[in-house]
Amino acid sequence: MTVSALLVFAVALIVVAGTPGPSVAALVARVLTNGFRDVLPFLAAMWLGEALWLTCAVAGLAVLARSFGMLFVVLKFVGVAYLLFLAWKMWRAPANVAGDDLPRGQSPWRMFVAGLLVTLGNPKIMMFYLALLPTIIDLSRVGTLAWLELTLTMLFVLMTADFAWALLATRARKLLTTRRAVRISNRASATMMAGVAAAIATR
């Protein structure tokens, strides 16, 4: 694949990944309640989810995805239900402030599942890969090597954007030095996560 085509893809993806949306809001909410290190499984699942959407588009499965639209609707609402459950857990999280005892969340596996559901059920991401990507790149000419190049470009862009958002959230998390601040953070994160669920459900 030509460098110019990869650059066009990267720029389009930067616009999508760099603007706040359900995935960014979910990421920030998880960093605020779990910290940067513990949110890595969530990030890995988000990247895997986008790689799956890219693979679907390259493999010509966009038509199949449209044909089985109800399956994606079910997947979306499973993700919404799980996000609402996470929001409820955040809202009720204890406001601890001693040392490293800032709010901690689910196990790495549950964080991974949450990240995958957020990405696979996010209409913004779905539309980028299944509707917008074919207008940017001639997918009929994308072979295995070009797919690998697109995937590596995608991972580089997503890692850069997501780590930037995560580091910003980590800076904000360091301000949580009182029980009141932690409680406000928990409630804000819960509200943000519920907002993510609402945004996904209504699109």
C-alpha cells in the first residue's frame, strides 16, 4: 500500500480517535477509577475491537454486517447493559484515599470484556470502518500485506491517541486526595459511563 494512502487513513483515524466519543469517555472513566496501569486490559481490548472492525471491512464483510444487523443491535445492547452495571458499581464505590487505596475496579478479564463491548458496540467506530473506510481506500485491492500495514498504522494511531487521553486522566486522578474528591470522581465517572451507555444505545 502506498505511503499516501496510509497517511490518509491515519489522518482520518486520528480525527475519529482524537475526538471525544463513547470510547474516549469510557477510557477516561476507567482511568479515573482504576488508574493507568490497571486499565491496560481495557485499552488492549479496545484496540483488538478496532482491529476486528478493520478486518471485517477488508474481508468484505460490510455487506454481511448489514445483512445481520439485528446481531449487532443485540451486541450493542449487551454492551449498554454492561456499561450501566459498571456505572452502578462506580457510583457505589467506597471513597478511600489512603496511599494507593484509590478506587479499584474489576479484574483484568472483566476490564478486557468491558473494553471489547465498548468498541464492538460503538456505532461511531462501526460506521468508520464499514462505511467511511471504503471511501478512503479501495478495499478490493487490499491483500494480506496491505491489511497488515493498515493494522499497524491503526495500532500506532490508536495507541498514541488513547495513551494521551489516559495520561490526561491520570493527571486528574492525582488530585484525588480527599474522600470528597474521590467520591466526586466516582460519581462523575459513573455518570460518564452511564452517558457512554446512553450515547451507544440511542445511535
